[in-house]
Amino acid sequence: MLEIDVTRRQGDFTLEIAFTAGSGVTALFGQSGSGKTSLINMVAGLSQPDRGRIAVDGKVLFDSGRGVNLPPESRRLGYVFQEHRLFPHLSVHDNLCFGMKRLPPAERRISVDHVVSVLGIGPLLDRRPTGLSGGEKQRVAIGRALLASPRILLMDEPLASLDGGRKNELLPFIAGLSRQFDIPIVYVSHSMEEVLRLADTLALIDAGRLAAIGSVEDLLSSPNYAALTGHGEAGSVIAATLTGEESAFGISTLAFPGGELKVSQIASPSGTLVRVRIHAQDVAIALAPPVGLSVRNQLSAVVRSVTPLDFYLVDVILDCGGCALWSRITAEAQSELSLRPGMSVTALIKSLTIARGDVADRPFGLVDTLPG
Amino acid sequence: MWFTLTPLEREALSLSLLVSGWAVVGSLPFGIFSAWVLARRDFPGKSLFDGLIHLPLVLPPVVVGYALLVLLGRKGVVGAWLYDWFGITLAFTWKGAAIASAVVAFPLMVRAIRLALEGVDRGLEQAARTLGCGPIRTFFSVTMPLAMPGVLAGVILAFARSLSEFGATITFVSNIPGETRTLPIALYALTQVPGSDEPALRLCIISVVVAFAALLASEILAHRMRVRMEG
């Protein structure tokens, strides 16, 4: 577990952030220049806060009050940089073993063979980093950090310098790392797609401050943070499990605490954890379950809040088995329905409005980790 | 016989190689340290330190030689102390010649190594730190290997400068056959004797060949290092 509470001034910019990150993947999300990288550099010991405290699993790395400031080499944190930063004078194998060699054998938790097979870098071992592709370099960099058996793995936009194809090749590896090597990951990103596919917890960073921290689903389904997450149109994110498909109709079914969702067919196997994004404008509300309707998804829900957006639109947050479902209706519809918090309603979502791009696989996700 | 060296030539050549070799080997640790301080540290008086190191580059070598004589001569400030406590004499010995060469070549060595150190990506050093290497270990396992082509260039440059050193040497250690008569000094002595054109020319050619061989060796080594890093 990472506990952090730091302040640092850099010219006009003040960074003042406190939070705790547990197991799994914690994403630090924010615009460029919001202080994400400065923050993990402080955690790694590459820069120093003016004031504060940083601890990992109870071990204090920095404490201005007690005058503790461990150098980076004594912190035992893995760091995967945006640019791979492999040592050009060493082979891939020597790069991988660079941190491990400096560790007493008793403290090596992770074996070279395991890392090499998970990351698929066996054929590269004798080569020099210069000849590798961007994706290969970043995989070696991840392996190098893991082999130092760190307490936490810090990743600073490791996919930012890669093109789309390489990104998709690397995402599954990163998604599985935390569980496969039982290591918490702090992942800096400004890509919402990466957050959706990788993160368990989301920390929103804005201008040097922590705007919010919580589960990915909660924060992305809340109108309060829509400006910060900057994620296209308004909508909610729901964690679900792929339960089956009706291939004759090109439909897949997803189970989530609020019921069942039918979406256009997904190629992943049954049992895969996914996150579904549902645009607010695609969610209609009926006061009673309608009959004879083409809309495939009819979910019973309770109104949580009703917030007028302007003279034309109203945001309605529904509670659907504990999951927030965001609906955006016209003010005129609201004047007719008179929705109030606590009312039981039926949410209607057309299957075809949930496109393939709205469903993000979490490849190594297991059914038993489904929240709720 | 053009291709066999006369005893006098052999003596001057081996003395030159000995003096230059020791000048470079002895000053290399100091050179690397000074270059590192200049490339990586900020402190009050840094430009003064920089100027001091570069001074031999702009001073007349005779001034350097005379300063060494005053400092390190048998009756000099440091020289008297060295003789009384350790029985070491530098003036008028080949060791003194090595020191004179080292001082004159030092700025060239430091410049080349400093440039190489400045070219090393600090991000790689940070990466090494996060992987458990302390600052000293990082220096030897990452910084130095990456700066090696530049260090090599500095060594060769300093070696070549030492081979050609004349003014400071003759002022500090004079012209003693078999002790301080290096190639340039032997050549100078010959030019003072009428009718020595041929032996003087032979010494010239030997000097050119040695200097050229040193440059060639450095090119080949640097090329090999580049290939190793890219392969």
C-alpha cells in the first residue's frame, strides 16, 4: 500500500496531493502538466517534496518532519518510464538482470524465466536494445523493473510513445501484471482508454491537486467529474461480465449487479470482465415497464438525483442494482414525468447504441474480482 | 639503413612513450573527476576552477615549466617537502617530464571527457538509481561505459599532446640523455648541430608515425564501441 501526502512548489505551480493507493492498478489521470509525473518522481525519490510523507507498506520513504529521505536506490520501487530508458551498452538479458543482480538472492521474488515467458521476450535476450521495436523495448523495460522485485511498480505513460498497434499489443501484458506478479501498480496516464482497460482505482489530478479518487466506474459515471475525465460525451461506466452470446442474432449478454445487458457481439470468451460505457443520451426513462418495444435492455432502477443542466436538458442519475446509470433527457420530458429521487422507473437502452468501442476488455480480469 | 632505429632514436622514442604513457595514466583519474565536477556539479567558484584547469592551454609552456620548477624543484615549495619526507626528486628526471606533459595535456583530456559526460542521458542514470544502484555504482556501470568513446578520445588527445610536449619539459627537466631527452627535445638538440639534417628528418618521421598510429588506434576503438552499442 502506498501512502502519500506531499507538497512541492515549482515556480508558480504548487503540487499538493494526499491519497492512499492499495492493491491492483491505481491510475493517476489528468491533463499534461497537472503534476502526475512530478508526483511519481517524488515517490521514486528522483525529486524531493518540500514537505510531507511517503510510505509504502508501512516503510517510510520520505518524511520531512522526521528528516527521512531515502535515496532512490533504497526505496525498492520499480519505475517504467515513458521512454524505455534501456541501457544501450548492455544486451537485453543484462538489462533485465541489472536491478536483480544488486538484490540479495533471498529477496528475489520474481524469476527471470517467469518474466521472460509472460512478456514473450525470449528471442530477444541476446540482442541490444537499439535494434528492438518500440513495443519490444517497453516490454524489456517492464521486465527489468519487475525483476528488481519492487514493492510497487510505477509506470509513467508507458504506452504514450507507441503507435496504436503496439499499444494494443502491450495493453494485455500490463493489465495482467498486477495480478500475475502480485504487485500494486501506480499508472500515470492521460488516455481514458488505458484507464478503462487497466485501472481498478482512478485518481483524478487537476492542476497539482487531487480532484477525486475512487473506483473507475464511480468516477466516470458521475457528472461532477465529466470536465476532468474529458471523456467524450456524458455517460456512465459499468463493470460487467460476459455471460453468453446469441450468435444467430449477433448479440452478446453481459451480467452486472443491476441485471443483464444485451450488446452487439463481443469476440472474447464467456467469463471475461469488461467495462461498458453507456452514453447518457442513449438512456431513456419509462415510469412503468413498457410492452411491445424494440428496445432490448429494460432495467429496473431508482432515481438517485435530478439535476437541470440548462433550460433544455436535465441530467438524471439512476441507481441500477448499486451501479450509477446516467440518463440525459429534455426538460420538457422531465416536466411531464416529474422525476424525483426515490422513484422507481425503468431504464431503456438500445443494444445497438452500445458499440464495440464502448466495451473494454480487461483481459486478465477474473469473474471473482467483480466489484459488488 | 632507414628502417632500423639507431640507439639514440630508440632511446628517445621509448622515453617519449614512457613519459607520455605515465602522464596519461597518472592524470586520467583526476581528469575524469574534474570533468565530472564540471559537467555535473554547480558550486560557487566553478568558473574559477574551470579557468584554472584550462590555464595550461593558454599559457606559454615555458611558464608552466618554470612554475613547476618553482613548485616541485628540489628547493621548491612542494619539491623540498617531497624530497625531505619521501626522497622523491622530480626536477631533471623522467618523472618530472611526465608531470610536465600531464599538466600541459590536462585541459585537452578534461574537455573531451566533460563533453562525453554531458552527452550521457541523465534519464539512464535515474533508471539505474531506481534499479538499486547507488551514485558511485551508477557512475561506473552506466555513466562511464556510455562516456567511454569520449574518454578514449580524451586519452588519445592527451597522449598525442604529451608526445609533442617540449617547452614545459625542457624548462622543468632540461635535456638529459636517457632521462629526459624525449623525441621533440632530441629533435631540437639535433637542429642545433650543423649538418644533422638527415637524423632530424628521421626523428620527424618517427614522431609523425607514432602520432598517426595513436589517432588510428582511437578511431578503430571508437568504431568498435559504436558497433557494439548498436548491434
